[in-house]
Amino acid sequence: MERKTFVIDANIFLELLLDQNQAEVCAQLLQFLEDKGHTIVITLFAIYGMEVVLEAKGAGEVIKSLLQRCQQSLVIEVLHTNLEEEHEIFTVAQQQRLDIDDAHQYWAAKKLNALFVSFDKDFDHTDLQRLEPKTILAQHLSQ
């Protein structure tokens, strides 16, 4: 199986970190990707967004856990942007009719020619194919 790059939206991590309805399938997906040596990309912007959400919920220890996992993982890469790239992302937001946080994910997936994993249906009107964790896991099981 060839190694692939996956841009993982913040909502996948938040689902797991906040132990929400689909936490188990998100955990299975991340473990599967890590076990297979696929590259997991998360934008720094998404990390900032998760920190804001988790801090508002009083989950400081969860933030620390997330940051540690990103630092210690051999397959998680954090994508940083420069000002020129931020300009590109703002243009994407306007062209694709996306919020700026979604535009970061769209831009990252396109830039890296990566598969994109999200629960956010706002991407369904764009040319970016959105995959959900259960879809990826089901494809793996059928192989």
C-alpha cells in the first residue's frame, strides 16, 4: 500500500478530544493512518482553533495532550504558513465561498495534493473531495 498524505480537519481531532459521538471512529482512523505510516497533516491554524475551543471548555490538559501527541508522532506534520500563503488562503476563501478556517484546510489539501478528512459539509460545494473517517476505514477493510 502506498503511503499517502491526509489533511485532517480540526473537527476530527475535536470529536476525539471532546469524546463526542464519533470519537471512536476518529480514534480508529488516526491509529490506522499512523500504523500504516501515512502522513497526517494539520494546519497550525487548526491547532489554534482547537486551542480556543478546548480552552473555552476548560480543557487545558487536553490541549497539552494534543500538542504532545503532535510533537511526539512520527507521522503528524504541522503545516505553517507565511504571509504570501495567507494571502492565497484569503483568495481561496473568497473564490470557494468558505470561512477562513475552512479555506486553510482547502488550501492545505490542494497544496499538498492530499486526501482531506472532515465532517464539515461546507466543503461539499467545492471541488475538494471530503472523506469521513468511516469511509476511509471501510475502504481499508474492503481491500
